[in-house]
Amino acid sequence: MIWANQLIQGVLLGGYYALLACGLSFMFGVMRIINLAHGSLAVVAAYLLYVVAERWEIHPLIGLVAVVPVMALFGWVLHRLVLERSARAGELVPILSTFGLAIVLDNSLFDRFGADTRSLAPYIDTLGYDSWTLPGDIILGKLPLLTLAVAVALLVGLHLLLARTALGRRIRAAAQDPDTAQLVGINARAVYAASTAIAMMTVAVAGAFMAMRATFDPYTGPQQLIFAFEAVVIGGAGSLWGTLVGGIVLGVAQSVGAQIHPQGFLIAGHVVFLVVLLARLYFAHGIRHVFRALRTRLA
Amino acid sequence: MSLLRIHGLEARHGLLSAVRGIDLEIAEGERLALVGANGAGKTTLLRTLAGIHPVSAGQIVFDGVDITALSAHQRCAAGIALVPEGRRLFPAMTVEENLLVARSAGRGGSWQVDSVLEAFPQLKPKLKALASDLSGGQQQATAIGRALMTNPRLLLLDEVSLGLSPRAVQAVYDSLRTLLETRTTIILVEQDLQRTFDVADRIVCMLEGAIVAEGRAGEMSREQVMGYYFGNRPASTTRQVTTQ
Amino acid sequence: MTTPSETGSFTVQRWTGASIAAVCLLLGAQLLLALGPLLLSANLVDRLTTLFIYGILALMWNALAGYAGLVSVGQQAFFGLGAYAAVRLADAGVSAYPALLLGAVLVALVSAPISAFMLRLRGGEFAIGMWVVAELAHLLVNLDTLVQGETGTSLIALQRYTADDRRAYTYWAALVTMAVLAWLLFFMLRGKVGAAAQAIRDNEEAAASIGIRVLPSKRLIFVLSAFGCAAAGALWVATSITFQPKTYFSVQWSAYMIFMVLVGGIGTYEGPILGAVLFFTIEALFGATGVTYLIGLGATAMLFALLLPRGIWGEVEHRLGLQLLPIGYLLKFGTADREPSGPQRKRSAAATTPATPPTDRASG
């Protein structure tokens, strides 16, 4: 039954990836920007929570109450100072500017905190390793389950925001046609800034769970970015629920790969990513239909 | 009382001059038609008024306020609404959502989803349909309705009959009749000269970015207007104003 | 090589006085540099070799981004693979220096099928997709028992040469590689490929609609860029002897390439070279400060991307209308010069308002 357990672990890992990736997916869906600083920003959030936990002994999940608004503000500033200009300058510039930002963030964190790995695990009591054991030797860790639950909750929240609220309508309109959105009185700049802020709020939560489940250091960002990106692309860029599917596929692939070979964890993930990419490009028609139907229902 | 005053307006596409030296004044409640061949600058002029095309020179004064520096959404808040060429609905949103997203938070006014549906009854069964699933006529109705939801004081209509079957055009203009009764100020760009003469109080003819002639609809002849449409220039270079 | 085409009152020129002078100067400089190992100190020769390698990387990244419009954050894939291939070939018995070239060629061959699917991606997806390819390449190379994971191995075959000989041969190899790639790019960009690349960069669909074969053009530049980066990696392992995958496959190399090209001038020909020289200088001066240096690099890249996207040379070209190396065409009207057109120029010389008003037609 070892495979069943690996499958379950893969799904739970996928929950983390979905949580990590939903901000990236959201920003791409709204602004067509892939934020290469995404992973680094999650690490920034993790360090903020670490400082809060270490200095004032506040549980990370409580610490989020302070860190989420800070990250939201950071997101707003990020948009006004960097992303807005970048998007106007053409397709290449957002990639370059966010990449530069990632380098600045990673190395600034190193400057401030040094190379030591940290973790939030010491601050969450037994949540890090508590689990339920199901028949068949299937282990359900409490933290992974909580991560998956939070991921789904955030995705539901984002979906409802987009589908039911006035802000959500404005975001969708600005995403589909920013010029015409302006014509009907939508301040596209403000809408995009709000979207970035919302994305950063999810990044804060992702950073918290990243730091609770594992260790992190100033250079953890890029690896997280790649995982998030792979989850987004596997699930279909621009689709929120696709991100959940993508995350789970990635998690399962990695877990299965780990069973096959010591290096298999990462290799399997990248291989599955490339295979899905190829499959989507060459069998575009059938798959695209399904994803478009999903997307139009959500967009 | 003049609602809109344009002085020396100029706009370009890259290096090409699309609108040059436009002086125009529109009174509240007036229906003005812009006539001219493709490339005359009519759409560019409307887009410049709405704020989605940059102004190279000149001034736009709306209700006594210089709005030249305002962005498009600010002009919408001030009361200018454009129904763009080609409708430009939000394709992945329903008709209802297209209308709701334009609902003006700040400006008071009578237009609501219900009143739009009254004016455009063809939309009632399609309220929850995606905009991309609509016929051309329904899309045009939605586009006009969407602009109305912003409770505009000045409504700019860019080629509402473009690409529509004669029946659909008829339906749109029937609905516009309700609109016309509310005395909203309208600037209309229309290729169909008959419709133009039906709707407009005043006609302005444009050629190569400049105004070459204008006059009250009742006093200009169809032949005269068609002449300007096809590129005839008036005998003198000062613009012809038919006023008798 | 002026081709006067007397249509009306303008001529089409490719070479101007300035560009002839510049090309002669460049050739002279390259010949002079070839004398390096004979005249300069060992330290200086080493440093120049590093500069040449940076120059290759900058040229190759710019070819991909500036001319094919493809921003890649994963060229370190080919850098690492080039080094790996050289090490592997040398281990299999190939002589050290030929192994460098052969390794680069092999990597270029491998890059062709990679381009088959990567080139269908656009924008950010392509950028990070290439990064994933780099990560995967890194992981696969680690599996090789010769490499022993992150421990790495060395280009032992180089021990056959004395330190002085090794230094000189590597210097010449790097100089020749950079010169060849630079001139190759130059002639490519003067020809159909350059025009095609410019068209693709401006509007891919429109380019395709006038018969430009978009995918083959992109693929050519992709493979060339892979070859160049692989050669750079092979040369790097020749200078440092050791091959540790983590160093060669690090995304740091992309950061360096992006910095050089952004600061120098993306999409220009001379820009990357300028960027390489600047980067080399900055690294020599500030590299030792560690993280602060990297933060400065990142911040500079950001500032240039946001505020000066044309880069230094791009701004110079734009303001002064200067073009030292004759890639584009110069349109001379009568006696007055117009702005040069070509891959670097965004505006076409033809898009001006008519000088005379249209003649009046009889009114109806």
C-alpha cells in the first residue's frame, strides 16, 4: 500500500503548491504578468513571520494578521512603482524588472539574516508532525491537510471575489479589455494595483505554510517560483481551479518520482511539466476546449 | 448653453496627423452627426474626446471644465460615455455583468439595469448569456446599454450600424428613439446617411482630419453631404456653415 | 560599398565614413588583442579571457532577446551543458581544446529539438520554461557518475599543458570564439535574418503574413545562442579547470547576461559589448563586496528596465542617430540625411506627413 500513501502525500503536497501558485495564477490571469519575484516574496513573508514569532512569540498563523496587510501594501507599492511601468513598456520588461527585483530581495534577505536556514516549525507546537493514521498505513499529516484546506479556501474566496463582487467584475473587465474598461469608468490602474495587493496577500499565507512545513533560507525563493510556475502551467495558465489541479499533479509526480530514485523528486516534477507542456501544445485543440470552457465559466 | 467646447484639437497616429485643428461647440441636448469617409478622423475624434486617445494639441472643455488632462475613466465620471466602434463588450462576462460593471458609483442618474432592459427589450431573454454568444444586434444593444449605465451627459456613438443586418440596425435605432426622448446630448458617427438625417439636429462633415462643412440637418442636402463624404472640397478653404 | 540607387532624389547607403572607420578600428583591435599573451602579464591575460567570455554571453543573450524577442532566464542550461560536454569528451579521450569546440557543437545539436517545443512558448512562459530546462539539465548532469553530484570533477586533460601555454591557448580560443560569433552575428543581421528578426520583434503575425518564416528564424537564433553559451561554458571550464554543476547551472549567469544586455543596450549590436565591458569593470571593482554587489546588479537591472529600457548604447543611438557598425540602411534624401533605418530603428523613414497638400478636386 506504499503507493497509496505516496499518492495521498502527493495530493497533500499539491495543496501546498496550489496555495503557493494561486497568487501567481491570479496575477497572470488579470494582468498577463508573470512575476519572477513571486517565490522571493513568499520568502520575505516567511522572514517577516519569523521575526514576529521570534521577537514577540506570536504563533505564525496569528502573525499573519499583521503580515498579510503589510504584504498587501507591499503589493500595491510593487504595482505602482514597478509593474505598472513594466507592463506599459512591453512584453519583455515585466520579466526583466521582476527578475531584478528577485535578485535584490534574495540578496537583501541574505544581507539582513545571513545564510542560516530557519523554520517556523518550532513555533507551531506539534502541528508540524501531528497526524492521523488511516487503515492501510496512510498517514494524513495535520499541517499538510490544513495547507490543502487553506488552499481550497483561498481559491474559493478568489473565485467568489471575481464572480460575485463589484470589484471582481471590475477586475475581470480590466483583465479582458483595459481600454474599454476605462471607457465605462473603471480605473484600470487602481484595479490592477488592488489585484497585485490581493495576490500578495495569498503569497503571505503561502509563505507562512512554506515556513511551517520546511526550512527556508534567503535563496529559497527561486525554487519556490519554479514550483509555482510549474503548477500554474500544468493546470493551464490563467485558470484558478487549474492551479489546484496543476499543483496536485506536480505534487503526485514528485512523490512518485521520489520513490523511484533519490533524485527523482525534482526530476519527476520537471519532466511532468515538460510533458504536459508538449502535450498541450501538440494536442491543443481537445484540451484547449476543456480549459476554455472552465475559464469562461470562471473568468 | 454649450456643454462641450473643443478648441484647436489635434491628435495623431504615430507621426500621422489624424485630427487637426478641430473647433467645435455642442449645446446641451443637441444631436450632432459626424460624417466622413473612412480615415477622415471621426473615430479618432470620438476616442480623443473619451480619453482613450492622446491629445497632441488643443483643449476640450466640458460643462465649463477643462478636461483635456483627465484620463478616460475620469471623463466617464464627468459624464462622457463612448460606445466604441466594434462594440467591445467584455466577452467572458454576461450581458448583466457587462451592464453592472459600468454602473456608476458616483454619478446620480436614472439609468439602471431595468431601464436599460426597457429600452432594449431584445436583451431581456439574454441577460445571463455570455457577451460572446450574442448576435451583432444584441451586442450593439448591450454596448449602448452599458454606456447608458454610466448615466452620461454626453453620449458618443461610433458607427452603431457597423456590421449589422438591416433588421438589427432598425432594432437598434428603434431603441435609440427612447433615448432621444430623454434629451441626452449625442455625437453620432454613422455611415448610413439616411439614419444620420433622421436622428441628427446638426451635421458636421470631416475630411482628412479637418471639418470642411457643417449645418443644420434640415438645411443641408443629401447630395451636399454625400459630396463631402466622397471627398469633394468646398470652393473656399474656410469651412462652410449652412445656416439659412 | 555604397549602392547608389537613384530613384528620385535619394540614395541608399550601407556604409558611412563613421562605420568604415569603426570596422577598421575593430579589426585592428582584434589583431592587437591576439598579441595579448605575448605582451601582457599573466593576470591581465586571465582577466581579458574572462572579459571575452562575458562578451560571448552578452552577445548570445542579446541575439535571443533583442533580435528574436525571446527573454530567457535559462541560458545557463547551455552554459552548463557546454562545460559538461567538454569535460565528458575530454574524459573519453578527445584532446582538450578540440573538446571545447566539439562540446559546444553537440550542445547546439541538442538545443535544436529543445527549441521545437520551447519556441511555442511566449513571454514569461518561455523565460521560466527555459529556467526549468536549466534545472532539469542540472539534475540530469548530477546523475552522471563522472560528475558525482555536486562534488563535480575537473578537466584533467588540461593538466597536459603548462600553465602559461594553457593560459595562452584559452585566451586565443576565447578571443577567436568571440570574434567569430560577433562577425557571424554581424553578417546575419545585415542579411535576411536581421530583417526577419526585426519584423518578428515588431509584430509576429504581420511578419508571418508577409512570408517571413517565423519559426525557422527564431530557431536559428535559438540554436546559435545555445552554441555560443555552450562555448562560453566550455571556455569557462578551461579557465577554472573544475566543473561543479551548481556553479555552471546557476541562475546567476542569467542575471549577469541580463545586466550586461540591459545596461549596454538591448537589441543593438554594440550594446552587449559595451555591457560586457561595464559588467567586467564593475565586477573587478565591487565583486569582492559580496551580496551588496549582487543587490546593486539587481537594482541596476531593474532601474534600466524601468527607466532606460534602451540601455546606454540604445539611448546614444536614439539621441545621436549614430550607428557605428553598418547593420541597417541609411536613406539619404538629396543632400540632407534622414535617420538611419534598420534593426535598431523603430520608426520607418517613410512614415512622415506629406509635404504638399493634396490638390483640390473640382467640387460637385
